[in-house]
Amino acid sequence: MTALNSIPFVKLAACSLFCVALLSGCKSTKTEQQQYADLQDSFSYETYRGVSNTSVDTIAYGYNKLQKEQLEQIGAIEPTLTHAMMSYILSLGVSKDFAIAESDLALAKATDMRGKYLAYSAQSLAFYNKGWRKMAKQKADFIRTDPLFATVSQSYPKEQLISYLIIGSVAVRDGDLATAQNMFYVIGEQIEKPWLPSLAKALTVTLNGSTIDSLIMLKDISTDPSLNGYEREKIAELMDVAQSKLSDKKKRQKITHIADDFFLDRIKDKSSTLYRDLITDLQKYTEQVL
């Protein structure tokens, strides 16, 4: 996309790297809410958010303009969606702080219940990945129990798999088995990976229940004849971590990172050309600004 060429990458990269190091240099005894407020007041957050507010929206605008005919059938690419996608991508070991900034932008730009549901989900996921489990669960509980969101999770276009992935990933972390399986059922059906709901269930149990039960589930999935070599390798990697002697916290972090990266890769590989290109452009944007 031509929008990528007009962004001041060098200045932002230098500023971002310095400020991320400054922010993460020591552990804080403050509450999660206080740490969140400090992050929002920080120079790096404000700088990143200011640039992304325009540049990521420009990417969405470019797709809506250049792919108008194709999008007429599935709906426009809203800024809320692109910022939520950016938040997910940034959480993959790039910057947990900027992932939060993107989720905040997603919420700021949400104009309807579907947009707000996705944005709150992106915030919850970013908070979980940051280690702010109390705030993350509050967000997850809110969207799960508020009657205004009762039917929203199933309302996204089937081609918009990233939305189902973000919502499903929050459910996996939150122990919401029904939502996790529903979201990954849609994804599995669309990309012809029928074992995905079972994997989502196994990961939900791994993060919230019995490791023994989850290992049995993962081993059962690994025998599915439809798995390719890469998929079998990743499931074996998840099994190794699940039965490792890592602390619960480190085990949880490693499992979610492997799973998040794996799921995005599967979606990107099997998505329509439009959404595959959009994910690729956002990943390139991330590489250039950080």
C-alpha cells in the first residue's frame, strides 16, 4: 500500500525503542489501573498513538478505496478493525505497550456495538498479554455478560476471520470455553481446519484447568491425519511447554505466544487475497515503525 511510504518511520522508531526500554526497565508495585494510567501519560504512548491514529487509518482508507468492488459484498474495513488487528500483531513479541495503545484506538474509533465488542476484546487481550489479568478479566466479563453484546460475537462477516480470532483468543485466556469453541469453529470451517475448535478447547483447559487433561487433548489432536507437518510441529511444541517445569506464569506466556502466532499464520495463509494482503501490510508497517 502506498500509505506505508509516507510515514515517518525513522523518527518514530528511534523514539519508540528508547521509550519502550525506559518503560520496561523496572517492575512496578502500582496497581494495574495505575500502571495503565502511567502508560497512557507516557511520551512513547502519546507519540505512537498520535502517528498510528493517522497512518493505520490511512491503510484502511486505501483498501476501502482500491478494493471498493470486493468490499461491497463483505463490508468496509473499519478503522476499529485495523487498530484491533494491529494490537494483535504487536502483542506477538513486538510491543505489549503499543498493543494496548492500538486497542485503545480501536475503542476510540468504534461507532457501533459490533465495533465496541471487538475493541473491548482487543483491550482484554492486550491486558492479558501485558500481565494485567485483573483488568483483562474485567473487560472479558463485561462483554460476556452485558446483554447489549449478547448476539454480537457471531455477527462479523465470515471473511473477517481476524475478528473471530481476537474474540476467541480472549475467551481461551478467560476460560470461556463456549465462546472459544464457537469462534474457532467459524475459523476452522472457513479455512478447512476442523480440528481448530478442539485445539481451542485444549488451550483453554491448559490455561485454566488441568494440564493432564489438556495433554490428552493435544495428543489426540496431533493424530489428526489432516494436519500438515508445520501444524503437527506446533502442536508438539505446545505439548512440550504444557508438560515442562516452567512456572505457571512463564508456561502461560509461552503457550499463548505460540498459539497466537500459529493461529494468525493459519488465518493469513487461508484468508481471501484482500485480508491476506491487509495482514501483510500491517505486519510490514509494524516492522518499519519499531
